Amino acid sequence: MSNVTEYKDIVAFHPGYYVADVIEDMGITQAEFATRMGTTTKTLSCLINGQANISNDLAKKLASMMGTGSEVWLNLQTAYNQKLIEIQMLKDLEEQSRLTELIDYKYFVNVVGLPIAKTVNEKTANLCKYLRVSDLRTLLTPDFLINYRTGVSCVTEKNIINSKAWVQTAINISNEIETNKYDAEKLKFFLTEIRGMTNQKSEEFLPRIKDIFAECGVAFVMLPHLKNSGVNGAVKWINDDRVVLAMNNRRLYADIFWFSLFHEIKHVLQRKTKTTFISYSEKEKIDINTKLEDEANKFAADFLIPPSSLRKFSPSKYTSDNEIVLFAESIGIHPGIVAGRLQHEGILPPNRCSELKEKYNI
């Protein structure tokens, strides 16, 4: 082992390097120097070759022998250790660069105000700090933040690292939201009022929804979509009294928004505090627990459009836009939700009802 460590423009000198210089200047052998110092030849050899660090005892002996303070030798050891850390950090940053390139750094500049970075190492360091990990490779750790099923071939490193980065961003932003303790009964009480907001504009219903959720112990976060994450929404319990419900603003048509919102609300009500629920786009859909996902889907569909009302309506491919509007009015929801439901079930083709499908700008 060498007493000098070099990496690029960083050079770390072990204290043994300086001890070797002293021995050379004195013109004596290592064995004699060890005797004068009051230590063994083996201990001195390990020190000179960078195989052993300066202990308090060795620092005291060197200080007495050389007429210096013991802190001189201890500081040399500290400086050496700090240089080794600097070298390792640089190596770690470079090894993480592949993962950094998988993340849209501009997203974090625009959404959460990370500083513009000139180098990939700067990007990596800024992302690690914001995402609160010592190494971006931590995001690839199984079951960290998101409980991915094993053996799902469609999930790539790019999906995993970006979905976890999006979830952590939602958690970070949720820390700025004050909430009461979680109260399931209060949340259930407000469900009818939330459903009644479907005919309002987003600038009207969003502030009220946030207030309702906060009162019930739910931190509601709306985030822009992060490229390659595939995530549309998430439910993450912080502790028994607080949960984060996050959604993104991708493809925010009324039917998708409200179905997704009630889907996530059901996951909150399921109160699986050890599970992070992630809603993916259809292309990247990888349900973790099919039963719980099916429950959430059914809850959202039935709460928005009661099955008995839908059966009475009895829609077909010949159902007109006007009939959809009248039915929606009769059950008190946005007509776009009805149109989207009929298209999802294959009753109406995707190119129908374009005038009914309102898109929110959030």
C-alpha cells in the first residue's frame, strides 16, 4: 500500500510519507528510528507504507521526539482522511453519472428550483441532496420508496429511478403542507362535497380540495409529470397520522382527473401504511396488489357514476352527446366523466364526445 494516493488532480499524502522524509533527513535506518521513537519496527513500517494511521500514542511519541505539538501529526492524519473522502466522493459521482443522465435535470430546475448545473457531477450532487440519498444508486434498491413487483420485464432502470425521484419530490413538497391528524371518517364525510366539485373550474375546486385533505390528515400535492417515470399518482404514508396523496398534471381531462383522484382516495382509505401505491400510465402499468387496485378502481367508478343510475341510463353506441349531458346533470357530475366512462368500456369510440371532454390546465 502506498503512502501517496492520487486521483486526477487530487493528491493525498499519508502521515507516513512525512515520517519517511524525517528518517531520510536524519540519515538513520527505520530500525534505529523505531528504537528512538519507542515503537516496533513493524509498527513504524506499517505507518510509513500507509498501512496504519497515526494513533494518539504515535502522535505523542513523534511530538516528543521532533519537538512539535501532537496536533501536527493528528492534523496530517485528518487532512489525509479528508482527501481520501474527497477522492471517493469524486469517484462515486462519476460512477453515478450514468444514472444522472437518465433523469431530466431541467425538471428539477423548473419545478423545485435546483441550481443550473454545468457538469454531470454537479447535477448528481444536487440531485442526491434534493432526493436525500447519499448515492443515486440507492434509488435502485428493491422496495425503497416503491414496492416494485419482481419479474416485471417492462420496468427498466430508467422507470425505477424516475418514479422514485418523482415520489420523493412529492414527499419533499408535502413537508411544506400543514395537516391535521388523519381522520378517515372525516374524509368519508367530505367525499360527497368533493364529487360535487366536478362541474367547477380547476381554479375553484383545487384550493378547496387541498383544504379538505389537510383537515383530514392528507397532504395533497399536484406535480408536473416527470419524463420516463410513468407515474400518474401516488399514495405514501409518512406516519400513522399523515399521508401524502400526489397526482401529476399529465393528460388532465376531467374524466381522468376525477377517476384518478377517487382511485387515490380509496388507497388512502385502505390505510396500508407500509405500502406505497403508485398509479401508472396504461403503457407502464405494473400493479403491485391487484386486489387493492381493483378495489380502488371499483370505488372510483361507482362513486362517480352509481351502477344503478348507469343501468337505468342504458347507454349504447347510439347515445348522443345531449343525452350524455342530461344524464350527467341528473346525477350531478361533469358530462366528460360520463363520456370517458363510456369510452373506457368500449360503448363509445375514442373519437366521440370531444366537446364534452374538458381538459384542465393545472
